Amino acid sequence: MRRVWIAVVLGSVMLSGCAVLPGGSGSVSFRNDLSFLEKHLDVVVLSDEASEAQVAVVPSLQGRVMTSTAKGGGGDSYGWINRELIASGKPLEHINAYGGEDRFWIGPEGGQFSVFFAKGVPFDLEHWFTPASIDTEPFDVVSQDRCTLTLTKEMQLKNYSGSSFDLRVDRDVRVLQAVEIAAALGVEPMPAVKMVGFETRNVMVNTGTRPWRKETGLLSIWILGMFNPSPETTVVVPFVAGEEAALGPIVNDAYFGKVPEERLIAGDGVLFFSGDGQYRSKIGLSPMRAKSVLGSYDASRKMLTIVQYNKPSSARDYVNSMWEMQDEPYRGDVVNSYNDGPPAPEEEPLGPFYELETSSPAVSLGVGGSITHMHRTMHLTGPETALDPIARRLLGVGIDDITSAMQ
């Protein structure tokens, strides 16, 4: 398959650490992942000719960012890639989890307004199907320049209640310059901390002939990042502190059964959640609790990952993706984190991987109306003494707090 190279000025940015192949077989370089992808797919590589930072994007897989590095071909690769599925060339029936650090989805997944279940069927795995437009169909490339790839996709969806949606998705993938990363973090550039970052700007437009109404179902933009796990990876999710009577529960951990206490710990305004890829579990925060940032820290690689997104301060309606008929279909979560693991004792995990996810509000769009969701991913590596103030500023806790939380 052909490769498209795009240069972008990114400054002096780097990553370190060991990406883990499915099954935990060891580290893999960006060159290794890129070579594999190019055997099966057309890959757009955003890169900086003045440094070694690179980001691999695949338009045919909904323009997803598959992986990134900042040390050239020999540098470590950070996105989880489902090599077995991609190499097979055979799409699966229910979902094609190809992987990637930033992939585009649409919610809700469950409930009476779900776009994953046909009208009247049970909410179970047998009847759950990911819409092809966000699973197997390509996005069209509109334009590209030194730092941005722009894509678009026309879609038609139908929800569980029978409502139809005509829409267009416009998606920009952009690599961040070093000064932009520092500005997003609110810090001065530090030579000891090496960084790489990218963001996607995702726009959903109502191209139909009728407004979207709450009574018949709304949609949301849902961005999911899939990353390589390790036994020393901890997901960190800051939350708004306060009484449950006023703000509701701190966390929703009922997606796949209650998360064991040793895997989900509530600190002072922050949640610690295991990202080891060994136990299937998921958490979510409501708009009353969620902040506009979350992240993770892998102590084995000394890598801090920060995810930021645009969270409207007044928005309260978010789609509910629980697999059930819902009394409150717009009381869903804003941010989520998923940790992969065996679905049952005798079964194999899908990855393993862990995910950091964000969603847009559910908005009643008029004809021609649109909503925009920005999702930004940044990886930082360096001495823990240098990463500590960044973690404290962005996540509200220091590196020692993170590494000791799960011990």
C-alpha cells in the first residue's frame, strides 16, 4: 500500500517506553507498526522533517490515528493495533476493533435511542452491531497540508426507536507543535520533558429534512483512544468534588459489573483506575462530575498521557449508552475509561488495551445545524521530577500519588 508523507513543524519532541504487542510479547517500534500497516492499508504519515515526530493516520478506517512516536522509525509506538484482525482482511460481524489512539464513533450505544441495536431486539451481544459507517467504511480525504488532514463522510443511521438520521461528519486530524503542547499544558517548555501531541476536530451536521428532537432520539460524537497497557499503568480521572445529593454519584462503574475496590480508588477529587489490560471493566463520569481533562501514567515507561476535550460548561444532556431501556436517556457519561481483559475465565481478551474516551453533548440540531467536538492527546516522557508538576497541574495529583494508588 502507498504511503503519504506530510511534514509538520513540531519542534523537539520525543517519546520513550515500550509499546506492547497483543498478548504482551514485548516492545514494538513505530517503524515496525508502520511497516505492518502499509502492507494492508493506505497510511498518511504526519511528520516533522526537522525532528523525528510522526503520526500515522488511516483514512479508510474512519480517519483514525493509529499510532504515534517522536523518535522516528526506531522510536516506540503508542497506539494499540489489532494486527490479527487487520492482517486477516476479513471484517467481523459485530465490531471491528482495529485499534488506534483516536477513533470516531457515534453514541448512544444502548437504550431506546441506540444506533447499535435494531428496533425491538434484546440488548445483548448477539443483537449488537456497530454501524458500518463508523466501523468498516472509509472517510474521504478532502485536503491535506503540512500539519492537517481533513476528511468527510456522509452517513445514514437509524435508532432503536425507528428514527432515521441523515448526517455528515467532517474530521480534521492535526499534529501539535511543541509550543502548542506547552500552551495546552499551561507550562513553559522543559528540555527534560519530551512531548508529542495531536488533536482531532470532529463536526457532525444534520443534513436531513427534519430537526433532531429529544423525543425521537439524539446523537453524540464519541472519541475513543486505545493504548498499550502495562502492569504499571494507572488511569487518572479528576472529578468535581461535592455531595452526591447535589452532584450525583462520583462514578458509574456498572457497565460490566462493579469494578473491584483494588482496581478503582477514589482519592481527593481524583479517581485511580487500573489500565493493566487484565480485567474487563469500565467507568464513566457524568457532566456534573467530569472535568475537561483525564489521563494516565505508565511508571514502567515514565510516560504521562494527557487527554483534553471541549466540555461546554452548561451542557447537561449526554446520551446514555447502558444496554437497557432507560428512564433517563440523556443522563449519560461525558468521559469514560475502559480496561480490557477476558470477558469470561476461559476466553481471551480482545487486546489487551485500555481506553480513554470523551463525548460531546446530545444536542437538538435543526436542519443544517452542527456540533463540534475536539479531542486532544499528548504523551510526555522524562524524569518523574519533571513530570510531577505537570501531573499536579493537569490531573491534581503528583506522580508518587499515582504510582502508589494501586499498590
